[in-house]
Amino acid sequence: MSAPFVRTAPSPTGYLHIGNARSLMFNWLFARRHGGRFLLRYDDTDLARSKPEFAEAIAEDLAWLGVVPDASIRQSERIALYDVAAGKLRAAGRLYPCYESADELDRKRKRQLARGLPPVYDRAALKLTAEDRARLEAEGRKAHWRFLLDWEEIGWNDLVRGPSHVDCASLSDPVLVREDGTYPYTLPSVVDDLDIGITHVIRGEDHVTNTAVQIQIMQALGGALPAFGHHNLLTTASGEGLSKRLGHLSLRGLREAGIESLAVAALAVLTGSSDAVRPVSSLDELAGLVDLAHVSRAPARFDEHELETLSARTLHQLDFAAVEDRLRQLGIPASEPFWLAVRGNLARLAEAREWWQVVEGPVETLVADAAFAATAASLLPAEPFDQTTWKSWTQAVAAATGAKGKALFMPLRQALTGRDHGPELAALLPLIGREKALKRLKGERA
Ligand code: GLU
């Protein structure tokens, strides 16, 4: 395959959620896997609902996911191109003016349904003469413009679903230009895909019918057709669609809750695949796992509790290099041994602060048996400490006191860390160091 060019096309009318992440990650990973490029296209032709702050939030959310677009465009800045395309379609007789009001269309649909007919636009406007149109316009009506579909079956080899087809004879001619001259989603999307040279349009299966329509428009405009792929949509555990109103599943909400972005990316695309959901250590690794041809068509039930678990498991296997900057942002100027010591105990990265405090001090220590602690202190080896120090020390303490198992380890853990649980002491002890360890064994805050 020559290098693909894919896009994600969110409308900046709200925050991205996990369902949007599924689509955008499929695209990004596809580009990554095949050495291609990725465009961020803001579908912001709906000026009333599009907000600059949502566009900014989308860029931030992408950055959080580790997704860096190769280019970014806004449809609101490209209206002139859509005007040219609409002119071309008009000239070719594929765009025709209609004057029905929303109410009239609604009544038509109801009558059709009552008669058991599909609620497809009846093309009444095609029969209007020039005089009819002049009269309607004199009444103050403004035309909206529909694309004249060919009543034929449109087929394509879907990247996910395989051979697919839609019979366009069962569809209403789509409105491409509204009364006020603005453009609903369809025409701008087609024009941009052609103009930019998008090679693969990968999106949710709610767009399957749109694809047939868009293929016809693309053919009418002329240009190379992209390949199309439609993945299934994430649903809730009970099978309902995920809605933007699920604020806590917005990418922003997940980030604020301390969920790892790699876990979000992995769960977004691995849910509903034949591969088991598992933690990954990089987007490249994830790109290697995701093959559109293997995305299942069954409902992809999204389990938000799985996100918690996957996030923790993701953290447990991240390299120091992957978290070093983030640790610094948390005020932890840590080195690799610290990270390797504590990562397995974290559900959230921010919890590393607690263990940094334990290592650096001061810690309120817990010494219940001062005599035992004093014996242990007297047996603490000289520095340098390493991973073996804990074992040799505790063996010596066991030999001297007769304590073993929990009776041996718990008082030492409590004295050294002030806690009953935590990372392996073999790894923590060298980080705490001899001086602080001795003080803590004496019951001093250190
Ligand atoms: N703005 C459209 C959406 O979010 C884009 C669909 C597409 O990928 O063409 O549904």
C-alpha cells in the first residue's frame, strides 16, 4: 500500500469521549502502522454550536493521547471550496432547489408512513417549473438544495466489513446546501476528502449509508475515491450507545481522574476485537495489534471498570523514560530505581507522591516493639545498600530475635515506612538509606 492519508473529523461542539477516541485511534494507528499521515479536521460548519474552546480541548485531548496530527484544517475556513463544488454539481444537474418547509416535509413523511411507504423524499421539487420557483421565491421562500441520487446500488470493499453495498434507490436525496446557504456535514466532508487526498476514510458504522451517498457525490465531482472502513460503535455494558452526556467518559474527565492515556487508547480500540484487551507500553505496540480487518462486527461493549484495571496494569509496566517528565510535574525528581520500586503499587501515577514521601521523608514511623526495633537497628548492614541488603538484614534479625514471617516483616515495614502495606522493601530500603532507616527504627520522624 502506498502511504495512506487518514483523518479524524470531530465537530467542536463538545468534548471528545471514549467513542470518538475509538474512531480517531483507529485512524491514527492505521497511519502509524502503514507509515502514513493523519489529518485533524474540525467539522465546524455549524457556527452556532461550534465553540473555539471545544476545538482547543480536542487538540489537548489528542496531545494527551499521544496523537500528533500531521496537519489540521477547519471547515469554516474552507467555505469557498464548498461553494465551488456546489456550483459544479448545479451545473451538472445534480443539485436541485427545493422549497418545502421543515413542517411540510414532516407532514409528507407522516403521510408516507401512514400508507406503509418508506419516508423517502418524493422529489416533488424536481417537477417545479421556472415560474413555480419564481412564485415561491416571491413568497419569500428560499431554496435548499438536494443532490440527485442515482437510483443504483453502490458497493465498496469495506476495510472492516468486507464487501458492502447500499441501495441508493431507498434513500432520500440528501440536502447539501441549506436555505441560508450553509452546508450540512455531507458536502464539506466529501470536498475535503477529495481535495486533501484522503486515501482511507475510517469511521463508525453509523456512517455506512453516508458512504454510499458520498461515493456518488465524489463520482459526480470527479477525483480518486478513498477506501472506506466502518468499525462498530462502542456501547455501554447494557448495549446502549455511548452519549456525549457521559461526562465522566470524556477524555478530559478520564485524564482528570488520573486514567492512563495509553489504557484509554488501548481499550478504545481493543474493545470488541478478537484480541484480548491487554496493557501496552506504547502506541507503536498498539498499532502492531490493531488490524481493521479483525475488528469484530458484534457490539463492542465498553466496560468502564475495565478501564481502571487496565490503567493500573498499564502503569505497572511503563518504563521510567515514559513517566520521568510526568513524575517531575508531580514534584518527584525521581530516578529509575524509585520508579521500578513503586510502579507495581500504583493505581494512579499521582500515588507515586506518597511513596516519594516515604523514601525521602519525613515519615511518621510506627514502632510498637522498641526492643525488637533496636535489635534490628543494631544489625543493619553498613552502606552501600543494594537489592540484597533487605534479605541479609532480615535473616540476621530473624536469627537474633527468632521472629519470622509476618512477625518479622511487619514491624520492620511499619518502622521503615509508617505503613502496613507498600512496595517491596528490598527495593525501598536502598532508597530510604541507612541514616533514615536507623532513625525510623528508633521511632523518630525522619
Ligand atoms: N464530523 C463527523 C462525525 O463526527 C465526521 C464523520 C466522518 O468521519 O466523515 O460524525
